[in-house]
Amino acid sequence: MSSERAPVQHVSANGLEIGYVTEGAGPPLIMLHGASSSGREDFSAQLPLFRRAFQCLVPDARGHGSTRWDARNGFRYAWLVDDLEAFADALGVATFHLLGFSMGAATALGFAIRHPERLRTLVLAGLSLEREPRSSVVRRLMDPERIDRHDPAWAAQLERRHGPVQGEGAWRRLLPAIAGDVAEQTLFTPADIVRVDSPTLVVVGDRDPFVPVGHAWALRRQLPDSRLFVAPDCGHEVMVRRPALFNEALAGFYRATEAAATERASAAPGVHLPHPAADAAAAAGSARSSPRPPVTSARPDESTMSANPDIEWLKEASR
């Protein structure tokens, strides 16, 4: 298999130029990364396998990686749900599989509550419905002064990850903005959760400092069609720390829910999506009014983005 990295593309959505990579062919799978990271980094151990069965669409959240946003203008998890909806619409993706980790899982759940009919399946990794201990851990870990003083290697990594697009030192504004929102954001309620009717897999590490296993179990119990996978001897980043176990769990989940996902894709009501010509006109108007240089935009191959039945999950995934 080729080891060549897919190029970063950009698409205009919700007032942003959202950077993303697309790999593979098949039913669309949107993969949402965690706070302070990027899509390609969080899912580097999954893409080589998943792209053999799905068309993986991996965007960077606003203020992260290749999606420019200045956190001085604010940062709200709720905005990320708007961004995801606009991203899917701009790419012409009516229904899709959705996988989110941590901040990305919160975004995924928010979208699933808003548009349950658009999801074929849902995977939520490292997500709690409670504010604590999540807020306290985030506030401590995302303190730029602490990072500079005690974890200079991470500081350098954050600069390499975000600096080229966001500007030098931008992560020092982003992380406190994220922590502030976690402390104040509106929490999901049982009435919200029950709206999510897609097959769902909840994933948690048994040593996750953000999400106690009991919180993940409570989330699984509230979701109408769900199952729970607890990764042993693992912290928050299950897909990074225990990639083989994570991939195997997802392989089994996608195999078991293939028929349901196919039925949901076929039965989904029509979704109004932007017309390519209208997108082009809007982009042209934006370019005329903006001093920034033009950004390359691209759409995935529409032949692989339709509501065709999901292909059989790779047998190799469970080996």
C-alpha cells in the first residue's frame, strides 16, 4: 500500500476555509479529532485500514492545524457542530458514518442530536456528559504557562502543528479558549440523547482521566441503540495508545451494523445541499472581498459519496 500522504484540501464552509484530507473510496466516514490536535495526527493509525473500506474525510477543527481561526474571536463547541454541518453540505455528503474523539465526539453527538437522520453509524470515543472531572483536567493541562514550564516538548509540538497556518504562538490563545468553553458550555440532557437513533459505539479507556468508565456507561445506557467498548490499561487517546484494539472494536461494530447502516442511507429523507455552481459563485464573491490569497477547494469523487449500500468490512480488520 502506498505510504504517500494525501494532500490537504480546503473547502469554504460556515465562513471558514476548512482544511481536510480525504483518503480511500466507499461510503463516507467523517473523522473528528480532539482538542489541540489535528485530524491526520489523531487518526494516523486508523487511516491505512479504514481507507480500504470507506472514503475517509478528516477535517481540522477551527483554530487547529490547517483551518485558520483566531481564538481571540472566541471558541465554542457549539460552533463546531455548525462547522460540521456546513462541511458535509459543502462536500455534498447527505448521509455518512461519523467518528469523533473527545472534542470531536462532543461535536459528533451534537450533530447526531440535531440531524439523527443523516447518520449511518456513530462512534463516540472519550466523551462524558458530565462537566467534571473533564473541566478540571482540561483547565490544568491546557494552561500555556504550565506547558512552557513543565512540558516544552509538547509546546514545540503544538507550535509545529498549528503555527504554520494559525500564526506563531496561536496555540497559547487556543488552549485557554477551549478550557473556558468546557467550563461553561451547555451540557446535553437525556431528552437530547434519546434523539440519537443511529447504531452507536461508545469507546473509553479504563484509565481515562477525563472520562471515568462510569460516565461512558451512563452515556451508553441513554443512547437508544448503542454498545460500549472499554479499552484495558488505557488513558484518554484510545485510538493512539491502543490502536489495534480500537481498530478491531470498530471493525466488529461496522460489520455488525452494516445492514442497518445501508438501510439508514437508503431511507434517509432528502437533504437540501448547496449546488456546486452556487458554491463557486459564493467562493468567487468571497475571494473578491478578501485580501487573503485563494485557497484550493476540492470535492470528493461524487461516485463514492452516494447512498449506495455499505461495502463489506475488511476481513483483515479483525485479524
